Amino acid sequence: MVRYSPVARALHWSIALLILFNLWLGFFRGSLPKDWQVMPIHKSVGLTVLALTLLRIIWRLTHRPPSLPVAMPGWEKLAANATHFIFYALMLILPLTGWIMSSANTRPLSWFFLFDVPKFGVTKGDAIYGISHEAHELLPWLWVALIALHIGAALRHHFVVKDDVLRRML
């Protein structure tokens, strides 16, 4: 069985866990204790996802991933590739839209309270702010749906099709 490299697997799982954590923080921020500093942590995790995604893209461009199984139908290969493309787009778009929105605030944007992150020159009246806000509110729902699809497909391959698709990333 051909597996993803240890670096690809580490990037996949660390980004996946950070995304799930950040989705949870984003969806439930209003019901979490006020002293948790939810939004600074949410923003820091988002910036971390963005940085790791850039590393992951560089890794992916310089290291060929294992091929999908030959027996996999063409429509399934197309669906897998399309889903992965959308995942990469979301891993870039959501942190960037959050960064743009945070840039319009007067409070500093910091990374886990360790250092300040530069801001874009954006105000709340700018069109890019409004677009970023709407995207940052709506796209997480698409992400949840695709994550469910991704997990379901991986489990289907493991338990129903009984191929090595899931094991390659474990």
C-alpha cells in the first residue's frame, strides 16, 4: 500500500483538528464562557490554519500524492478531486476573510497573545469588509457539509469498498 508521506499526514490531521476546533468555536462562541477569550483564540487558530495550508500547498506541489485506486469509478475520482480543491479554497478563503474582518477592528490582531499580526487597510464601510463578513458567516456551513461528505466517503471506502483509501492517510 502506498501511503501519504509523514509530513502530508501530519499537515492533514493537524489542519483538520484545528479546523474542527475553530468551527466549534465559531458556531458556539455565544454560549461559551466570556473569560475564555474565544475570539482571540479563534483568530489565532485561523491564522495558524492559513500558515499550515500554505505549507501544505507547497508540500503538495513538490510531492506527488498517492494515486487514487485504479478500480475507483471516474465520477468518484472527480468528486474526490473537486472536494479536495474546495477544501483547499476554504482553507485559504475563511482565514483570509477573518483576517480582513479583524483588520477593520481597532483592537490589535495577535497570534495567541505572543505577537501582533499586521492588518490590511480595511474599514467596516469598505465593500471587501462586507463581502468578507458574508463569506465568513456562510462558508463554514459549506465546510461542515463537505467535512461530513469527506468523512462519510472515507468510512465507505474503509468499511464497504474495503480498499486502502482511508489507511493511506492514517
